[in-house]
Amino acid sequence: MPPGLPAQLAGSNGDQGDADPVPGLVGFAAALRHAGLAVTTDRVAAFLTALDELDVTSKPQTYWAGRLTLCADPDDVGRYDAAFEAWFEPSRGAHRISVEDQRRPPPSQLAALTQGGPEQDESDQDGPEIGRLRVAASAAEVLRHRDLAELSPAEREHLRALLALLRAEPPLRISRRRRPAGRGAPDPGRTLRAALRNHGEVRELRRRAPSRRPRRVVLLIDVSGSMAPYADTLMRFAHVVVRRMPGAGSSSGSAVEVFTIGTRLTRITRELGHRDAERALSAAGRAIPDWSGGTRLGDALRAFIDRWGQRGVARRSVVVIFSDGWERGDPGMLGEQLARLRRLAHRIIWVNPHAGKDGYAPVQGGIVAALPHLDELLAGHSLATLERLLEVMAHA
């Protein structure tokens, strides 16, 4: 087998003489399904057909053949990149072939967490492919619970790939519209129309039930200096929520609104709507004038309620505030503004990066003033706590 062939196509016994690459390619398709891509048998067949016309020993050609045939949606690209690096990256010092097209997003560090070591040797008893995936899963599980402020650059790259895999389900509310249902109140209109088709004979009583629509979510992210170790990840989390949640629950605005709070209020919903995360964060960074500045939460909340909240953005919405609670202004004003917000919003969730740490006590002035008006106080220092936040938001 030529030396440039991706390592996962060499077979489980390491023999690179006459190994059939098809099982490795089909296994890669199965790994994509586990990553959340809708990979059908037709797409796998198209992938193999494309590689039959290309050089299967070329990693760039293998990458683009899979990306063009196995990705059904632009949002699948991030998951595809992460799975491709984890599957095809050599594990024992084999030659690394980089994808030459610079338009490809930066690769994740999944492979860097799966190279060598006793843990991998023990898992290799079930085959190198399974062992490598188990080590990757174990490393990802450890990373899920690490404090975001303590991650190395390589771990932050890995975290970005894991953030791209998050699924954000919107909270639902009961709509005034009705839908056909097997149980519920009678539906006179559908019942009469069915009777007319049967020459006036009522054979079945049709029924209807209330439908459900997405409830708006508002994210308020503290970008002051005390939140600097977490701000980048929280902005990426907000980008995932903006991109993944479906359309608005009403015609009056977006399903997700994102603002930053510090010494002033800045709306960055439009900037985070860009499909590419790096471009979205770069645009948001240019729009935020008070990044890593001071904290005046009360003033920022008052500006939000006066300009946006009372006009409909906060009404019956799920409002999530990301902040450590350090307030340079008057904590009494913060309590007053949260009381106003409490009368508008459906639920208020406060996410504090320090709340999940041992020995934490809500003694900061901002937190003390906010607690009486909150529905939830959650930790936000790790990927696992952000996943928990998505669950709480979906059931709000």
C-alpha cells in the first residue's frame, strides 16, 4: 500500500500490503453517523464511487470526496471536519498529510489527544480503530468537565470542535393556532368539510389541539474584565445557539437575541448570524466597544429593558444572563431592573462561571441583589455545565 494512504484504511492488523480500503471508508461513514450527520446508504455509495475516480491514497482528495457527498447541510461541515481528523489521523508517528485548501476551517485537536500512551495500548486489543475512538471519547469526556479558564491552546481548539456538535433545542410555548389531533376539542370546520365529501353524512368527529411554537431566547453576556477567561467560549456558545435554533416564535423578531453587557449594552445578534464561527466572532469583537472593561450591570439592564425589553424582545422570553455578579454600580439598581425584567420575561436564568466551584457562596453584591428575581442559578465554567444549560432552556 502506498505510504500516503490514510492510516485508518490499512486494516486492523497494521498490514499495508494488500489491505482493502472499503471497510475503513464504510467505518468512517458510521463514525459520521455517530457524530450526528445524516449519512444514508446512497451517500456512502456516492462517496465510494467518487473515490473510485480519485486517488484514495491522497488525504486531500479523500477529504473533499467525503465532504461533497456525505455532508447534507452547511452545519454538517464542523462535525465532518472533527470526525475526519479523528478517523484518518495516524496514531503512531505516521506521516501527516495536511489538506492544502486554505478555505477549510481550522482542524480540531481530536487527533492530538489520541496519540500513543498506555491507555491506547490497552484499548488496542479490540482493534486500532475502536481503540482510537474510545481514547478520543475518554479525552472528550474529561475535557467536558474542565474549567474553561484553565484550558491549554490545544484543548481550546478541541473544545471548539465539541461546541460545534451541541444541539440547541428551543423552549416551546402554546400557540393560539390549532392543529389536527386525535384527541382534543371538536373541530367544526374539518368535521363539516368531511361530511360534505360524504354527501352530508357525519361519519367522524374531527378534533383539534393547540400547537406549539418556539419561545424567544435572549442571551445577555457579561464581557467585563472579570469574565475575560470565559468570554470567548460564551460567545462561541451564543453563536451555536443563534445558528441552531429554528425560526422565531412570532413574526416580530429573531428566535434568539444576543447582547453584551459591561459598561454599556451592545446588540450582536446580526454579527453572530454568520455561518462561520471565526468570522462571526471577529465581527462581534469589532462591534463591542467595552470588551474587558468595567461592569455596570444595572445600567446595562436598564438600557436593555427601556430600548428592547418593553418593546417585545423580553416579553414571554427565556432570558439568560452570563455574569459572575461583580457590580461596580449600585446593586440596588440591578435588583430594581431585574424586578422589571421579571414582570416581562417567562423565565430568568443566571449563569455564573464560579457557581460550580467548590466553596462558592453567592456573596457578590450583584448576585445577592439578583437572587430574589431568578428562576435558576446555574454554573457555567465547563462544557458540561453549558450542556446542562441547554437542557434547562429547552424545558423552560
